[in-house]
Amino acid sequence: MNLDISLYFTAPEIGLTISGLLLLLVAAFGGDKTARMVTILSVSALFGAVAYTTNLLVNPAFELGGEAWAGIYRMDAFGSFAKILIYIAAIGCLIVTPRFFEENGGYRPEYAIVVLFSAVGMALMVSAVNLMTLYMGLELMSLSSYVLASFSRSDNRSAEAGLKYFVLGALASGILLYGMSLVYGFTGSTSYLGIRLALQDGLSMGATFGIVFMLAGFAFKIAAVPFHMWTPDVYEGAPTPVTAFFSTAPKVAAVAILTRISLDTFGENVIVWQQIVIFAALASIVVGALGAIGQTNIKRLLAYSSINNVGFILIGLAAATPAGASAVLVYLTIYVAMSLGAFVAVMMLKDAQGSQIENIASMAGMVREKPLLAWCIFFLMLSLAGIPPLFGFYGKFVVFQAAVQADMIILAAIGIAASVIGAFYYLKVCKIIMFDEPAGEVGGESSMANWTILLICSLVISPLGWILTSPLIALANRAANFLFFVI
Amino acid sequence: MIQTLAFYLFASLVIGSAVMVIMARNPVHSVLWLILAFFNAAGLMVLVGAEFIAMLLVIVYVGAVAVLFLFVVMMLNIDFAEMRAGFIKNFPLGILVALILFLELFVGLVAYGAGGIQLGTPDGSAAARMGQSNIEAVGALLYGKYVFLFEVAGIILLVAMIGAIVLTHRQRPKGARGHQDIGKQIRRRPDDATVMKQPNIGKGVEL
């Protein structure tokens, strides 16, 4: 183990951890009035981590990646890509936080610190090449998430969300750990490479069980059907900035790790997990589309929309080709922009007294009162539905293209048909905010920070986003190729 | 030979007491059966030559069970008077259980002296080096090869602690009941809180 190299590769996580610890001291001595300052400092720490990781990603000296800490951590383009996405999502969620908690009460400096530690956990997850690192990162992320979900102590819904997430999440972690122990028991190794070598020539019953249990655990973390039940309740109950965080960063991390595990560790046994992923993909798309139709709360609707989107992402994974893995990364990038934008827009929906509006009916005709906000929501919804020329279309396009290239025409056809069903409820929201009689409830002012994030997200998903296509696809291809090495 | 015998003794007792944990009507009895199950699991660990894990099982789990015990006693309304009533009646049974435990201890020690059971490993790479004790081997891995994960585990515990404090700690305003002034608490000296008295015989004490 080369200590210098190890420290060099893990510097972003170590740096974030150290800044989290220092900020914890600031919070402990300064009290609640330091909340805003701690948030700003956390954002700058995350920016530093983004810069450092970008250097690792584009620097030709590290093109081949490398292992750290005696083969439990791997720095490669796939991990760096996912990490940058995670850090940026965390930055976006932190920037919009102060105003929300200052208006609704309960702002404390620990919020930003827990988000920082959560980001460290996610970064470890996506860089892990050992089941132990993976589980440690996952637990760090999950524990932070449980705390964040119930962060609004005065709100009963938030406490309920935290408790539900905690109980179900602990169960899912247990299932995942059980699967890992089976895989370890039947292969004799916890490192991805060791497992892959052991499973090279067929796998035993026990290892198959282990793989299935592990996939079930991951399906819970990415909220794929049939492990999606917690999503609407948690997304509705958690404070909106936390919901924005849940629907972006942890989802990126969990999808990235699922992709790495499936294509790298179990890369020789595609036949075992492919049918599970295909089922989860189709079920998520259909349940996400049908479940959203009856919702009256915008946060619940977006929760079903996230289930629906996870289905599309899994189609890319089901293809089990480099193009499919690259499509997963491209879709994730666009999804982060859409989802973050949508939840920030929800955060900006307030009545004249400044309290949050979550009811879809109250948004009726808001284009008269808040034209810019209404248009942003309009475009975000159309982009989530995947309507060209918005950038959301491109994500769906690459995913279906990968599926068709892998001869999964039926899967792609069902996916496209279900995405038409999904378009219904997005269009319904558009119709309500644009054409209905004004309910006259939307008012209030939003901070500069919220507008900035919303406008950046809207720009990314607007037709201008197509400028990003070629660098994005080049990076995603390079990252995806790391999962397909020959042993 | 003695190892096999000890293995079956410990294993059957683990399973038996685990069944009793869920079958026992009285929650306090459940907790006691749980302790028995942990002790026997520790015995199994001793048999395979993992003394360190056996020790951890006893120290950590029995410690945790003590806390669990407190919870059970505090949260459930148990009539202790009724429980004590059967003390004399159950005394022979208690002696029997104690004897079995003593026998186990004896068998376990003899089996340990006869050498650990050889478990199958995929290759020899995971086996401990000769002449190195368990604790040394675990320590070398934990603080050497896996030091990074060890630190991550520390951060996980830290996050759990932050979470527990953030979600439950409430700063009460100054003057309100339950307001905590840490400086005042630290400044407090023994002289402020205690008085030495030399009471005369046959007379009370004035406070």
C-alpha cells in the first residue's frame, strides 16, 4: 500500500471530512447563529472537492485510474464522474437551504455538516472496489439521510418521514448485508475483482441468492419498484431542500454503485441479474406513471416521477453494454438538473404570507402572478416528460438507443409506451399552471439563491443544453469503459 | 473428539436458548435466555480458535443485553413480587442451569486445550500467521490494511451521535425551567454543595 498515492486519490473525501469536523467545532461553540456561515463554508468545501476531482478526471497522468488503501478504493473515471455529479447536487441543495429554514424555522448548522458527511459516504460508495468500503459508505450516507429527513422537528410529517425511512432503510441495509455475506461466503472474497474471478465459471445457488439479495437492497436505495413504497411518504414529509437532496445525490450514488456492481463484479453473470433489472425497470416505469396520476400534492407527484425516471435509468443498465452504462450516466446527469430544478421551484411556491404551497390545485393559473416561475416549471415538467427539443428528451433517447442496440426492442417499446402514459400527469400540471382560472394563492418573494439555481437548472434542460452533448457523452463513454475491462 | 462433543453441546444450547428467547412468556426470562445464547456462541468462537471474537461477544453483547434488560424492566410493567414468589420453588432448576454452565466451561477449556477445529478456507491466504495471537492479527488488519475503513467507521458513529443530539436536544431559554448553564455547572465546587456536620448523640441535624 502506497500511502502517498492513497492519500492523493482520496484527498477529496479526506478534505471534506476534515472540513466537516472543523465546522462541527464552529457549530458547537458558535451555536445556531452560525448556521448560515457553516452552510456557506460547506458549499465552498464541496466546490473544492469538485475542483480536485475534476483534476483527477481530466488529468492525463491519471487516465488509467489507480487503487488506494490496499485495494479497497479505486480512483477511475467512472467514480470521478459520479462524484462530481454528487458534489454538484449537494452544492445545489445546500445553496437553496438557508432561506427555506429561516422562513420555516429550525435552521441549525448541523444540517450542512450532515450533508457534507453524507457526500463523503456517497463518494466512498461510488469509488469502492470492495464490499466493505461499499457498505461503510452506504451506511454513512443512509444514517445522514435519516437525520436529514426528520430535520424539521416541529413538523410531524417530517418526523414520520424520518421514522419510516429509518425503519425501512435499516431493513434494506440488512437485506443488502445478508446478500453480501452470502456472496462473500460462496466466493471467499470481498473485493470486486476476487468475486468476479470466483464467479467466472458459473455460480452456485448460494451466490445467486446473494446477488438477488444485494439487488433487492440496492433497489430500495434507488427507489425502484417493488421497493418504492417509502418514496412518496418520505419525499412529502421531509423538508423540501432535503427532498431535493434525496432525489438527486443519493440516487446518483446508488445508481452508480448498482451499475458498477452489476457490470463489473457480476459482469460474468449478466444472465442472473439482467431479468431482475428488466423487471424492476418496467415495473418502475409503469407504477411511477400510474401512481402519479391521482396525486394532489406536488411533492408526492415528483416522488412518483422519480420512481418513473429510475425505471428509464435501469433500462440503460439492463442493456449491459458500454453504451448502456454510458446512457445511464448521461441520463443521471440530466435527471439531476431536472429534479433539482423541479424541487427548487416547489420550494419557491409560497403564498402571500410566505408559507409553502404543496397543493397542485393552489397552483392554478399562477402564470399571471409569477410568470417566470410558471414558465420554469412548465419547461421542467415537459423535460421530465421527455418532450423534444428539451434536453430531457436526450436522456431518454440514449437509454432507448442502448436498449435497441442490445436487441431489447420489446423492452424499449414498452418503455416508450409507458412514458406516454407518464406524459399525461406532467401535461396536467402544465395545464393547471398555464390555463386554469387563477386561484390567486401564489405570491411571496424568493431569494436570489433560489432563482440562481432554478435558472441554471432550467438553462441546462432548455434546448441550450444540447451544447453539452458532445463533452457529456465523451466523458460518459470514457467512464463507462472502466466497467468493461477484461480480466 | 472432545472438540466435536463440545461443538454439538454449544451449538445445540445456542439453538435451544434462542428458541426459548422467543418462546418465553416473561420478557425478563427472554433476556436471560438471550444471555445464555450469547455465552454459548462465544464458546463456539473459542472452539474455532477465535478467542478475541469470543471475548468481544461476551463483553459487547452481554453489556448491550444489560442495557436491554434495563429497558425491558423500565418499559414493561412487570410484577417483581410475583416473580420472587417462585424463587424457592425454582431453586433446584437454577442450580441445574448453573451446573450445566460450569460443565460447559470445563468442556470448552479442555477442547480449547486440545486445539481449535480446522475450518475450511478457500485458500491459505486468509489464515492467521503462526505464532501470532488473534488480537495481534485483528489489530494488524484493523490499524494497518483497513485503517481507512476504520476511520470511516468512526465517522459513521460520529454522524449517529450528531443525529441523536440534533434531533433530541432542545436549548431552553434563559430563566426557563430546565435551562442548562454549562459554565455555572463547571464552576460549582464541592464546598457549595456539601456541608460537614458533627452531630451530637441524641440530637438531630439542622439543615
